[in-house]
Amino acid sequence: MYGVQIAFKDFLATKGVWGSPWVGFKHFERFFEGYYFGRLVVNTFLISVYYLLVSFPLAIALALMMNELRSAAFKKTVQTVTYAPHFISTVVLVGMLAIFLAPKSGLINQAAVALGGTAVDYLGEPSWFKTLYVLSGVWQNTGWNSIIFIAALAGVDPQQHESAMLDGASKWQRIWHINIPGILPTIIIVFILECGRIMAVGFEKVFLMQNDLNINASDVISTYVYRSGILGAQYSFSSAVGLFNSAINLILLLTVNRLSRKLTNTGLW
């Protein structure tokens, strides 16, 4: 928090944080009136919401499916296969995308051409950026994100399932009426936390996938902060942009938590 004050100053390294002059909201006004403001906010928001809408339900579904597996060996195999991609580094993941989606030598384009289609430069097409970002993230993190829901399912009282089976309930009915309500508080808490990170799109993956061809769709707040703050040495301006981003996340977190408390009586506090 000590360093946050440089967002309201013209920071000079020679004068330090305390010695730099105050300028108020000058840097915030510059960002709001800037040419890239709309693009940065829209891209950041759309990528995060797209990823949340796809990955969040899949993690829950995967946990529910693994909970129904009765073969311990098969269950461990599925867990290993789905957890393993999480430990692949971002650099390696983006390298894999570049290899598989290369316009001429990529496996995907070669298969498309063999079937009579045309090669597509997926990483150079702005329209494909968000989908590639989300789907690669789903493949990498869905298994890992399902762990917390699997743990929550372990706490569901098995006597409820026994009673439901005696009443003739099918497997789908038990999942819908016992398992999902049993883990609903966990689902809500995780969802609230995810909403508090909507504007915090990860820098590394976006930066590695970004190029001059897709920058209209891939430029987000974190990459803009990197360019202006690190490369451009505009430390006060980049701090103001980062503070704005954090403030939006805080507002979203408080709003979603309050709505959750009213609608479901479940929240972070």
C-alpha cells in the first residue's frame, strides 16, 4: 500500500516516493481519456467472463462425474490425466499452441487441408484469440479446479443417497437433488472469488500469445501496464492503471457477495 501513492504523483526515482510531487488524479484522467481505454476494458472483461462461463461449470461437472466412478484405479487414472496439464508451464503451453496451430506445418491445419479445407493462421486471427485462450485454459486447469468440488462432495452425507435409493431415485436424480445442493455453498463461494478476479486476466499467457496481428483482440490491461510501466518507464501512470483495475475487482467482489447474501444467504462474510 505504501507504493500505491505513486499513482497520485509524478514519481521520480531521484526524489523517491515521498519527495515526488502530488498530481492528484492526473494519471487516471489520462487513462480514461486515452485512445486504448475502451479496447483494454472490453477485452479484459470479455476474456475473463468467457473463461469463467466455460471453465466454471466444466470443473463442477468433472467433479460430479469423478465422484460417481466406482473403480479406484480408473478414478486415479482420470485424476492424473486431468490434473497433469496444470503443471505445464505457460511458456510450454503457448509453444504447443504455436506448433499445433502453425499455418503450414501445424497438425490442425494439415488435417483441415487434407479434408478439403483451407489453412488458417489461428494465432494471427483476432477473432480466434479469445477462443484459443479460453479453450487452452480449460484444458490446462479444469482438472485442477475440480479438486475443491471433489473435496466438497466427500462431505455429502452418504445416508441421503441410501435413503434416496430406497425411494427409487435414479443416479441423475440423486446428483441433482443431493450432490449439487450439498456442494452449493462451495460453488457460491468459489464463484464469488472468481468474480473478484474478472479484471485480472493473467499477463504471461496473453503476452506470449499476443502479436501485431491479433493485438486488437488480445490487448488487455495487464499487457498495457507492462508496456507503459516497464518498457515506457511511466511508473506513476502504470500504477494508476493497475490501481483502477484492482478497484474494479474489489467493487465486483463486494457486489456479487452482497447479491449472494440476499439471494442464497451464503457469502464470504
